[in-house]
Amino acid sequence: MINFMQLQPGQRLKLRDGRVGSVVENMGDGIWVQVAMTESDGDEPELVHCEEVAGLADSD
């Protein structure tokens, strides 16, 4: 289980839909984080809800 209050910018998350992204900003509410998706060059970061996250992505 991930503590959303402690997520820091740069940490990588794996979403339930298989996408991986890096935390850009933690809203500090324990529910939402702003994430830049790894495979989406040039796209705006998106808000991700805690229910969408499968876990931390393995670091390479």
C-alpha cells in the first residue's frame, strides 16, 4: 500500500491500466498526484487518483 501523503516528485508509479509515470506534484491531500506519463512525450501531466495506482514502478 502506498502512502500518498509521502510521495515525492520523481517517484515512478505503475497504474492499473499498465501505464507508468513520474510524480510531478503531490497535491498533499492523500488522494491525488500529478503524473507525467513515461510514454507520452509532450503531453501535459495528468491528475491521477489513488484508486488508479497499482504500486510503485520498479526502478531501472
